[in-house]
Amino acid sequence: MTDSEQPETETAVSQPQWPENGGQWSDEEGGAGMDECGLAEMAEEDEEIDIYNNETFGMEVGDTEGDPTNPLFKFGEKPPAPPALPSLSPSSPSFSPRARPQLRVQGPPGRRGRGQRGGQAMAQMFEDPAVVRTVEGRPSLQVITTLARSVVSKACREMLFSSYVGVSCNGDVLFTQVGGLPSPRPCPSTPQPLTPKMMQLRFGANSPRPSPFYSPSSNRVQRFRFPGPVTQLHPQHRRLLSQRQQRSQRKPDSWDPYCNLMSAKEKEWIIRLQMIQLQSENPHLDDYYYQEYYRRMEAKLAEEELGMRGKREPPKLTTPYVTKMDSYTPVVHIEGSLGQVAVSTCFSPRRAINAVAAHCPHELFMVLLEVEEGQRMKAQVLGEGEEKGLMEKTEIKVEYIYSQLQHPDLEAEEEFLPCLLVSKGKQLLARLLPFLSHDAALKVLSMVTSHLPVLMSRDADESLPVLYPSLRIVIGGMTFSQLIGVLKDFTTSLPDSSDGSVCLSLVCQSKFGLSLLYALLSQGERLLSSDVPLEPSIGDFETWTDTVFLVASQLSQSALVEPLLLPSNLLTLFCRYLDKRTIHQLKSNME
Amino acid sequence: MTIQHNTGTLPSQEKHLVLLRDGRTLIGFLRSIDQFANLVFHQTVERIHVGKKFGDIPRGIFIVRGENVVLLGEIDMDKPCDTVLQQVSIEEILEEQRLQQQAKQETEKAKVTALKDRGLSIPKADNLDEY
């Protein structure tokens, strides 16, 4: 037991009569180490609030008061505010002042490391008019959704960081994980003899507000980053809930004698708890499904409203989950891939498969996610110093991925090949390309084009097109000489065949290949017809013309598949070099 | 933070459906929860599905330990119930279930025997959850 517990125990033992001098008792306890106001004041205020609620809403809020052994809630903070101000927005101003005195309750921070942050959180909660005025949906639904979200989000975080969040208190159970995670850790402290009044004040709806990361009676606090404002629901989510609630309100009241087993306070307590658990510095990672779902809903709404009312932005979640953190996250150190397995055995084919995929391991995706996250964060306004730091980190990560994708022992031209043969590798590369430097990206592009036949033939699941958008952007930034270089690869990629048209004929059958070819030609045409000086090397123009002829003849002869994108300036290009007949044929083929 | 509020009566028309880790489906009125997702179900009914048939067994009050919950959802009683599922009596559905279990066990046994004959043994994926 810690120091803070001792005085409590003593006072409890010395003052067994509880209701009569309950106030006194609480004050003493307060003196011994609780916050300035003490539990008594809080209890009194709570009673006031209950009366207010009962009068206003005719609701039995104090149901749990009579039950001193409500073992549900075992944490040590005080609920600051009454629940339930449904659609009475005018009353919100009066709401806040009542809440405010209680915020002062949060004692000096050093004292117990308690949520002064929690206090801040609540301050922010109640000062935000939008929050107070929110009309909540049916309590059960909200509770469930927050439960679900926190559990999933928790699970994500657990998996990623394999650490526990939470605090044990008083020999009781951690509140965190739900699901198949190992058993909770009990505190090895002896349970103190708790008088009914103590229990009443500690547990139940009148219990001190939970500070999940702190226990009032134990100093075994586990440090946990407790960022600022409490998580808010996505506006769409809120709207949904309020709609449902309105709908249910219109239904005739069929009184259910059991419907108020949980008081509003209790529900609120649980929701608050779960919302706290939902806070994270990276909600897009930890709470992926929720964020993604509402992002898609937003996008869909935006599309619909685009037609209806011009461009009106659908309500987005404007406040970030967490205000920006100043903590420094070091570059994640990832254990390197396992290296190449020399022998693939029939008893462990999985190892062989992994070896191929090992060059594009799962962890690389994690690093990529971080890089993309960095990009997204850059879009927000950051301080200059931070931005530079972020850029550096991003660069390091990108380089890391790039280097991981390369084989040390393969020749220079074949570096990315194993990676590209796997569909996951293609996806990875496609997402990585925007972050690579121009030279590196060019290298990748030339790799792709020089090995195009192999890639096309081994593209069983048609995943090559995923590379197209990123490559197209790379092509768009190429100079004429670079373009010529790549085109040369294209048309002469089979050194053992007499003409390059074998490759071209293959290309005509592949969506990706054809689209790539079109993109390259289109870029060349764009460069030629623009005013930008080309700085070509010797022989470039000849190669260009030859290529165009070759391609045109091939395209006009063979049946073409539908490309991913047909650039508009291709026909103009061909018009300049070829006769009408060929052009006609080309045109009919290409469309 | 969104504020919980109550406008008098808690809507009681909503039943909830919970799927447990052992595969059972319970439907009832959710009366209470806690931070561990422990649930208190009232007037619970255990619904057994076999093929296109289902049967409801009334079970009374359930207290479910949170760690056993797979998913939980609300049932909208207002929505039109256009389902192809056919409700049958308890005895019938239990019988169907028994037959289903039996068939599964037999195929499993046959598989194991066949594998054994070939000198292979695949461990049973009994407790898939406990990885």
C-alpha cells in the first residue's frame, strides 16, 4: 500500500458511522490526501445535480445510490457534470458554470499525476459549445459503438506495440483489453475495509470520475501519454445517432420496467472511458476502420452534393483527435528480412514463398504507411523546424524501403525484379514511387520497361496496372533523352530476337504494357510540341522517328486491347509521321 | 466529448444481438454493460441456425463476460422482415443441429482416417481463437 492509502484506511477505521457524519468523514479523507474540495462536496453537488435532473426530466438518476456494493466502477475520480441536456441548448451556458467549479477540483498536478490532463480534457469538453449541444442518439447504441471502437482500436494498438495500457488499482482488475489477451494483473495490495459510504462514493454513478491511467490509492502509475482533448465522434456519426434518436422519440412510449437499469451517468461514464481509450496520436492507424468508413461516407456525400448544390464541403471532422504532439518518435527499427533461403524444401514451402516475398516483407508496408502518414501530416500546418525534421525522417524511411527492395546479389538491371513479380511488391512499389527521387524513380521505370515481357507474362492476377498511375507521373517528368533511352529498352528488349516487334506484339495484348507505351509516346509528343528546349543527345531524333514508325506499324497490324488511358495527343503524333491509310487503320484499331 | 442524455424513457424497443466466441447467437434486451463489455441480457433467446431454418430457445437472463463477445449489434424492429429463413420449433431445430454435428463429425473422422492411412496427421484446429 502506498502512503496515500494509509491515511484513508485510518480515517475509515476510526469513523465507522457513516451517514451522519459522512461529510466530516469525507472532509477528513480529503485532508488526508484527496483533492481540495473533497469527496463530500462532490457528493453534495452530485445530489444537487440529481435533484435538478429529477425535476427536469423526471428520471431516477440516483438508482445506484441505494446500492452500496455496486462493484462495477472502481476508479477514483469524480464525475464533474450532470448528464442529460438533450435539446435544451439554451441551458448549456448554465451547464458550464456548474461544471466549472468541479474542474478546479483537479488538484495540483504533481500530487498524484492525476488527470489534470483529464481535467483539462473535461474543461475542453464542456467549453466546446458544439459538444454540449450535441444531441445524442440512443444511449445503448452509442455505448455499443464506442465500446466496439475502443476495443478494435485497442486491439490494433496492442498488436502493434504489444504493450499494456492501463493502471491497476486497489487489487482490482485492469479495465483495458477485451478479448483473448492474457489475464489481468492484480495489484498485490490488500483490499481495505470499505464502509458503505465509501463504497457509495467510490463506485456507482456517483463515483469519482475514472482516471483510467491513474489510481488514487496506488502510486504504481504507469506513464501513459494522455493527450489533450477527448476524442470526438465524427460529425456524420453524430448526425446518424441524432437521427436515430429522433426517430425513436416519435414512437409511442411503451414503458419497460427494466429500461433504466443503467443510469445516464453510468452510461456516460462508460462512454467517456471508452472514448479516452480511443485517443491516439495516429487515429488513422489505430482506429482505421472507423476513420475509413466515415471518410468514404464523406466522399460519397460530397459526390452526391456536388450535383445538387455545387461544391459544398460535407462536414468533416475538423478537430483532430489529438492536438499535435511534441514527442519525438525515433525511426522505427525493423528487423531486417530473413535473407534469401538457399534451398526450398517440400516440407516447408512456406519458407520458400516467404523468401520470394521476403524482399517485400510486410514490415516494409508498415514503413511505407509511416511515410504516407508523414506526407499527410505535412499537409497540415506545421512549424518550420518540425517540417524539416519530418522531411528528414521521411527521407530516411524511403531510402530504407528502397534499399530493402534491392537485391545485393543480383545484377544491376534485375534489382527489383523479384519484388515486382509479386503482386504485393507491385503495390508497394506503386505507392513508393511518389516518394522516390526522380533518378530512383527513373531507374524503376527503366527496370520495368526492360523486363516488360517477363512481367507481363508472369502477371497472373493482373496486378500490373496498379503501377500505371505512379509510373505515368514519373514519365510526365522525363526529359527527351531519358524518354528515348527508355523507349529503346522498350523496343529492343529481346536481344535474341531479330526484331523488337515480338515485345511490341506482346505489349499490344497487355493493358498495362499498352498503356505504358501510350504514355511514353504521349510524353514524347508533348515535349516535341512544347516550347521547352529539348537538349537531345545525338541520334535521339532518329531513334524517336524509328520508334514511332515501328510502333505505328505494329499497332496497325495487331488487335489491341483497351488501354488504361488513351492520351489525346497520340493521333496527332502519328499524323505527323505517317500516311493517311496507316493512320486510318491505327485509328480504328485504337478505338 | 459527446454528452450522454436521456429524455425520460429509455427506448426499449431495441433488441440486441450478440455473437459469442463459441458460436452462439443471443438475442435480447441489453440492460447493462460495463467497461469490459460484460453484458446483461434480459429475456434472452438463443437462436440456432441450421441451413435455412432457425429456432429460438428462451433463456431468461444472461450475463456475458466481455471477453467472449465477438460482435454486438442492434436489431431494428421497425425494419421489414423479409428473410428467407424459416422458424421452426425448438425440438426440430435441436434435431437438425444434432444431425448437422453428426455429419460434420463423420466427415472429420473420415478425413482423419484417410490422412492417417497416408501417414499424415493434421492437428485439429479446435481452438482457433487461442493463437
